[in-house]
Amino acid sequence: MTETIQRKINDSAFARWTALVLIASTMFFGYMFVDVLSPLKNLLETSRGWNSTVFGLYGGSEFILNVCGFLIVAGIILDKMGVRFTGLLSASLMVAGAAVKTYGISEYFCQGGFGFEFFSSFLTDIPASAKLACLGFMIFGCGTEMAGITVSKAIVKWFTGKEMALAMGLEMAIARLGVFAVFSLSPWVAELGSPSVVRPVAVVGVLLCIGLLTFLVFTVMDRKLDRQTGAAAAAGEPEEQFKVSDLRRLFTSGTFLTVAALCVLYYSAIFPFQRFATDMLQSNLGITAKQASDIFRWFPIGAMVLTPLLGSYLDHRGKGATMLLLGAILMTACHLIFALVPLTPLIAYSAIILLGISFSLVPAALWPSVPKLIENRLLGSAYAVIFWIQNIGLMAFPIIIGWSLNVSNPGVAEQIKEGVEGAAYNYTVPMLIFSCLGIAAFLLGLWLKAQDRSKGYGLELPNIKK
Ligand SMILES: C[C@H](NC(=O)[C@@H](N)CCCCN)C(=O)O
């Protein structure tokens, strides 16, 4: 009997890497938008009256709807509807949220435009611009996190048995390039002409539309893959039907929950730090926002260069659990340096490089470990549950850090607003909080490694079997 083995589109290296570039572009523009205001904390404080507490609240708002349950729904949508529908929905939500946020900080709105009166009528300590920007950022956050889980699942779909960890590493590297780009561009665009926080947000908002288009092109390729595998014909897109009751399996798996806990501890000391890093460097070194941003932007570049290399190492050699441990140690060292060592530009660059190495070790090992713990049909929900738990930290920590900054620096916000020369925040307390998260992540990493050794999940094993 002769058997014809049909070559599928993802068997072509060119096609699957093209697919990766298309979906990673959506994330590239998404990550740009996430941090477009991060280097502009000072300008927001002087031009829109956002103090550190308000800025922290804004940082946390990205995750509020996700934590309220949207991400779990997003995981279910992903497992039921597949990557194409979910990807397009998430990219559209990003664009819609970006539009609301841009309007919220615009001159037109702030000078009494449509909705200003309403947004000024409650929680009067918070500027109306911040409230509407938070609403837009919440909608955007639903889109970007939904896109994150969709992209992870799409990579598993296209790269299983191939270069999966490398592909995830490259996707993250492209996203990190977006962070580098926005830390380079945002202060510069803000200063073109009279200083403005709206200009960079509007520019990156337009770029988000390109991200929506690249995902649209990916859906054409993905449809072809489904036609070839027959998955689409069988039962919608998923190969096996996902049941909501399966979610219990995730919440009762000890090792899965340990990975999720490690994820929330680790990432809570990364993304919320990223929001405050420019201001921290600006305050500690007595430099401008542009100069501080120019130092900090090398952090994602370190991560960008190393993540794919470490992903490839994981594919061929393994050692995932060890990489998680090492990443937590390096991150703790970096935050302790910022908390305790008198800063010079050289020390700042060195600590940023340490953090960049850490931020390649952990993501390169963490995300490809999930398919080792959870079967494919639950994968969308598994990533959603991890993101959901992670989002609780990403929502809470910017708020905690902004608040701790305010209370540990009485009177400084007022001085900055009044333009007092030399007024700057002392970041010791926030940086110690971030360090504690690193220590806790390290301890969990030790536990995970012990679990892996006793239960044999294969976290230390390579992905590509020879
Ligand atoms: C892949 C991973 N992404 C995440 O963890 C997201 N849930 C959080 C992204 C925060 C910015 N919206 C990563 O970037 O390593």
C-alpha cells in the first residue's frame, strides 16, 4: 500500500518564519503602544497633573478588565474559536483602546471636550484625562493580552516538533525591539515642536493599525494550514473540543500553578519597573527624561539579542528550570543595585545589562515549558490562566509602586509640579519592593526544579528529540 504524505505549509521553513514575522509584527506595535507613555512620566506630571499615584494607577489599568475575568473568557474564546478569529478580535480591541486613550489625553478633551464634564464629576483627585486614558488602556489591555495568548498558541500550532522555543524567543525578541523603539522614539516625538504627550501616543496608535493588517495576512496562511491538516473541516478550528469544565484541571495542577506563581512574581518586577525606570534613572542620576530613556532602552535590546539564542539552546539542550532560577537571581541583583548602590551611569548601564540577560533567561524558558505540562487542546486556556494570574501582579504593582513612591517622598510631587529645581524622587523603597519579588521568584524556582526532578515533567529536557 502506498501512503502519500502531504507536505504542509508549515513544513516550509520560509512559510512558517513568514507567519512568525507577521504575528510578531502585531505584538511589536502592541508593545510599542504599551510603553509609549513610560518615558513621559515627568511631562504627564507637569502638563496633565498626573502625580506618581495617578501614573501608577494608569500603569495598572491596562490589566483591570483582564483580571476581572476577561482573560479567562479570552482563553475560552481562543480554544473554541481558534487563533484567526481571536487574533483579529484582539488586534481590533487594541486599536479601539488606543483611540480612546489618545482622545483622553488630547488637548481637545482636556479643554472641556465631549465627556470631560462627566469624567471630572467622580473621583475628583484623579484628573479626567487620566480616567479616560485608563479606560482606553483597559480596552487596549484586553486586546494585547488576548493577542499574547493567541500568538503563543499560534506558534505552538505552527512550530510543534520544529524550532518552537526559538520561534517563541524570536517573537519575544521582536516585541522587545518594539520597547526599544518606543523608548527611543517617544521622548523624541514628544519634544518635536512644543512638548506634547499626545503626539507620540497618536503616532504609535496609527502603527497599531499596521499590526492589525499583518495579522490579517497571517490568517490567510493559517487558513491554508488548517485546510491541509483537515482540522478546520473536522470541528471548527480546534482539533478536540474544549470544555469549560476542563479549566478545573488547570487550577488543580500544582506544577502548573507553581509556574504561574513564578510568572506573576517575576513579571511584576519587570513590566511595572519598566514603567517607572525612566523616572527612577532621571531622579537618581539627575538627568533628563530623554537621557534616562536612552540608558533604559538597552534593557529590551539585551533581552532581544539573547532570548532567541536561549530559546534555541532550550530546543537542543534543555535546562529550562535552571534558566528560570538564574533569571530570578540576576533580576534580584539588578533591583538591589538600584535600591542600595549610589548610581553612576556606568553602574546604571551594568545593572540594565544584568536585567536584560535575566529577561531573556526567564521568558525563553517559561513559555515553552507550558506545553510540557498541559495538553494541546487546553493550551489556549492554560496560557490565559497564566496570563490572568500574572495580570493580577501587573495590575497591582504599578499601583503599589506609585503609592509607595508618593508616601516615601512627602512633598516631592508638589515641588515637581511647581518646577522646583533639583526636586526628585528617592526610589529606594520601590526598588526594595521589586527586589523582594525577585527573591520570592528565586525560592519558587527552587521548588519547581525539585518538583520537576521528582515528577519528571521534563522541564530540563530539550524540546527537539533526536
Ligand atoms: C510573552 C510575555 N508577555 C506577557 O507576559 C504578557 N502577559 C504581559 C505583557 C505586558 C505588556 N502588555 C513577554 O512579553 O515576555
